[in-house]
Amino acid sequence: MVTVVSAVALVGLEASRVVVEATHSQGLPGTRIVGLPDTAVREAAERIRSAARRSGLGWPEDRVTLNLAPAALRKSGAGFDLPMALAVLGATGKVPREALVDLWAVGELGLDGTVRPVPGILPMAAAARDAGARLLLVASAAAVEASLVEGLEVVPVDSLAEAAAVLQGEQAARDVVATPAVVTSGAPDLADVRGQTVARRAVEVAAAGGHHLLLSGPPGCGKSMLAERMAGVLPPLSMDEALEVAAIHSVAGVRAPDAPLSLVPPFRSPHHTTSAPGLVGGGSGVGRPGELSLAHRGILFLDELLEMPRWVLDALRQPLESGHVRIVRTQAAVAFPADVLLVAATNPCPCGNLGSTSQACRCAPDRVERYRSRLSGPLSDRIDLQVELRPVDPDRLVGPGDGEPTAAVAARVAAARAVAAERWGPGTLNRSVPPAAVRATCHAGAVRALASAVEQLALSARSFDRALRVARTIADLAGDATVSTDHVDEAVAYRLATRLAAT
Ligand SMILES: [Zn+2]
């Protein structure tokens, strides 16, 4: 007699059903696991036998065979422990077979029978719900995350003994205590930033249109302060977007499984020494999401951009264009979403003092040129807004902040995004609208003015399209239906750093 429990295999963000079948038959004692298991799954034999025995549930003295189907799908990780143990307990009659009908389970077992959470519970629970699961058994620590998926009964268990007791009907299933979603970022307020009128305006335009932003300036002028405050300016995520972001963080193992759902757009600021898999994604197996995907639907802040290795700058280009990262491995190719708003910061030169009125720059001109040329044409072309920050006037450094608060800026950003969404469709930002569509909303004189500015500054064709989109956002912030020459002038001013970098 074969007993069946459903489990979940995770490849990237894709969760699919795995049917765990257990039998025991006469033969030499031993446990065999078949169906393309990886090392961790093969090693489960030891864990589940020890867990069952130490939980007082016993283990067959004869031959146990566990089959994971479909066989073509690679099974990795320790999340198959609990469903495999339950399937065997069904085969030995320790758990009634009818209790296993449409039962799904995910969890790692300790040798003493403790059930532990595994990464990726959220997409796994969604797959269980979509496949019509009756019950999903998970570790208590993962129950809050699993219960974010609506329409699924989640049963938290601390041990294999508790799982068996619940399925035997000897113990009532515990309720999952849901926590309300988090809606405010807790990010510091823009009111703290002194001066920097131009950069503050660029932050607002970037947030309104989803445009990538480069802040260049000497140390201490407030680049990081501005970037950190930008998350509070973005509108909150919808429920679906928040679940998508949480799923990515869950698979990457960076999300506490008992954390509430957050509607706050993510803000990630990896160090400039972050490894390739850390930034782009990858690592062992089919790989985990990197910082680019952890910042999906939020902000990726790269401080000291020009200190980053060349490959990092090159690796950014494709995801900034397509909104996803593709990781190719021998076993499989996976794609992770990476629709980010890039905010980058850099010193104007290697010593940082170029342009400073109080400190002298010690860099040779050719060194400055080499440094700036690392912001290669193709990457620079993708950064719509580039602003130079000057050091803050020392007189303004004392006393309370004199800036406009985050809430006021966020309200204008939300209004401009609403106008764009009405024009282009829900969720569409000016950043990603085809150039011809944007041009159709521009005054002919404005397009001519932009064309001549692009020619004068020797900017690329891509820069033309990007500046036009920025001008569209500036017009939206002003509540103007048509893009005028004034809007174009401001947009072109944000491209000046490109010219500086190129010369
Ligand atoms: Zn310098």
C-alpha cells in the first residue's frame, strides 16, 4: 500500500507540487529515496528515521522506499523531510490515511523531531493553495508567512510528534496569529536634509517617473542622506506587489518568516565590495536572488558607484533595461524580477574634493578622467537624472533641518504617478513608455529644443528619449498635459553630468 503526501519543489521563484509516495516491504532494513533528490534530500533518510523514533512514532524494521514525483524535477533542500516522514507514518498506520488526503507539508526535521522552517515558504504556500491543498503543515516559525496566502488552511507544528497528534485528531490544530501589514517605512524624513535644492528636486522627479538617478558630489554633502530618504517618497506597494517582494525575500532567506507583510518599497544598499552572486544573484544550485532582485519594486542604492568593479557596472545594464535578472546554470535557467529604481552616488574624483570650495583636489587630471570614464556611455545612458551636489554652506549645518518634509514630496509624487497611470495605464511609469508615445504629448517646439540641446551636448539617441521621458514627468508634476520647452530645459539640465563624464 502506497501513501501519498504533497510537498513543494522550488526552482528560483517557481514552486511546483511534488508527490511523495511511501511504501514499506519485506527486505533488508533500509530507507531509499528515489526521484532526482539532491544530497540534502538523500541525507533526509537519517533525519526522518531518527526524528520518528525519538518522537515515539517508531520506524519500519523492513525496507522503506520513498519516491518523489515527477522524477524529472530536481528536488533540493531539507523541506521534504516533514512530508516524507508523514508519508512513512501513513504507510505504517501511525497516522490515518484519510488524514493525508490533499495534505501538503513543508519543513526540515531535526534528529529529535523538531520541525524547522525553510526559505521560500511564501511561494510554496501559494503553489499549495493554487493546487487545491486542504491543509498545509509548516514549522510554527513559518506559519505567519504561509498565512499571508489567502484561501489556504495553514497548520503550525513545532515537532513531528505534534504533526502526528494533529493528524490523529488527538490534538487540535493551533491557530495562526496574523499580524497586520506594515505601511510606513520608518525611513528618516527629508526635512532633515539641509540645502541641496537641485538634488531634492531631482529626487522628486526620479520618484515620480521611476527614473534612475546619479548623485555626484564631495563626501559629506548629503548624497546618502537623500538616497535613504527616497524610500519614504515612493507610494506604498499594492497587496500583490508586496506579496511578490516578500516571496523574493523569502526565497533569498533574508526575510524573517514571522515578519508582517510590508507595503513599503524595499530599499537595498549593498556595499561596493559585494560579490557577483550577492549583487546579481546566483550562488550554488539554481541560485538565489541578489540585491538587484531584493530591491525589486523599490530602490537599489549604490554608493561609491565608481569604486565598483567594471563587471558590476556592466552587469547592471541589462537588468536596468529589462527589469529582470536571468541566471543560467547547468541544471536550469531561472529569472528573478529586478524592476528597480537605481540611485547611485559617486565622488566627483578619486579624492572627492573636485569642485569643493574649501578642500583642494589632489587628483591629476588624467586620473579624474579615467575615474569618470568608468561611468561608461551605455550605463550613463540608462541613468536619466544626473546631478552634481555642492558642499553644504557651513552656516546651514547648525540648527534644525530646513527642508520640506517627506509627506509633502510624497503627495506630489503620488499625484504625478496617478496622472501618468491614467494616461498610460495602471502601474506604468514614464520611465518605461515608448518614445513615440511620449513625443505625442509634447509641444513641437519642446521636441525641437530637445533635439538641438542633444546635438549641442553630443548626447546619444538614447539620451534624447530618456530626457523626453524626464520632461514628461516634470510636466506631470506641474499638472501640465503638454510638455513645454521649460520642462525640456529642466530635463536637459539633469543630463549635464553625462557631458562632464564624457569629456
Ligand atoms: Zn580629487
